[in-house]
Amino acid sequence: MGVDPTRRPAHACQPDAMHGPKTIHLVRHGQSELNASVPTDGPETARLTAIGERQAQAIAASFDHAPELIVVSSFRRARETAAATHARFPGARLEVWPVEEFHYLGATAYRGTTKRDRRPDVAAYWQACDPAYVGESGAESFVAFLARVQSVRERLERAPERRIAVFSHKKLLHALMWSWREGPPAADREGMARFRTYDRGEAFPNGSCVEVVLTGGVARVGDPRAHALPEDAA
């Protein structure tokens, strides 16, 4: 994207110099049934595959220092990924935050379907590019998604812990990264189109981690590091 990750955006975090740097690890869950195109009952209940379980163990082993706080999505695949890290560091506080994935299609679209089955609906949603659109009860508009992301970002910045691990999902994590790098995306058609391009163009494989260091009001956002096993590992 050509963005300088050390540049201080207009919406930079609050100065933190008195307490030293804060390190936030943004972790994408391991491979799940959704990623493996296994039919599921919905995005909330999809579980890890055998590969995803091995990725979760590799993520836990990759931490050089114990996190003080482990933040996790309520979705099953994120909780299962975080479980290995919490087992290694039982002293870390575990909290469920609203860091679920952006599911704009709603639950009905996921019942008994695979990723391939949903492609036409996904393409139609992003082609329409309506940031206020809500397809069914329980679905989320792009406007609401951005508001949730901003709330999570501010909560992370205010948290007293200096080492935090966030186990979440690709679009949510990409939105956080973009917010720290450039400022919050605009909640309009142009911002929605730009986010779609960013999300599709920036790699963030299952089982990967991005390190964000907050120092003196500046966020330094790294690139995804595949601490975990490749998805095609035996």
C-alpha cells in the first residue's frame, strides 16, 4: 500500500511515554472449517480444523514474553486458538471483547453453505458498496463495523496492560491496522471501497501475528509473521 507504518496519523494514540511502550499482538485465528470450505451452522460456531489446532499450539509457543491480557472474540474459532496461549500463560487475564469478524451477510447465508457457495452474495455486497446496508437481522453494516473497530482501538490504547494479545479475525484486524497506520477509514462508499482493496491486497494468513508497538503517541505496525504452521502442513 506504500504506507509508512511509523508515520503518526491524525488520530494517533494518546502519549504513553510515562509508562514505556505497549506491545499488542494481533493474532488471526488458526484455520477453521470456514477457511477449509466445510459446511457449518454459522460463523459463530465454526471450529478449528486439525491444521488450525496445530497452528494454535505454534502461536502459543511463539511468544517470547507472557501477555498480561488476552483478548478474544466470542466466535468459537478464535476462542479455540487462544486456548493454547492461555494454557501456557495461565496468569494472563482472559477477556471476551467485541472483536468478532465483520459478517455483513448475516447468519442465514452461512447455514449449510461453504465459502464457494457464498461467493456470489459476497461479490454482490461489495459491488453495491453501500456502507449503511444491513441485509438481515443480526448482520452488521460497514458503518457499524467501523464504529466497533474504533471502540476496540481506543479500549486497547487505554488498557493499563503493557503486553496484550488479541485473538480475532482478518477483517477486524485489518481495520485496526489501517486505523493505526492512516487514521480510521471513512464510513462512506469511497472508504468502503478502499477498505475492500486493502483487505484483499494485504496478506494475513490463518495463524499469523502482527506486532503493534505504541510509544509516545505513535503506533508502529509490523507485517504479518507466520509463527504458525503453513495451512498445508501434514
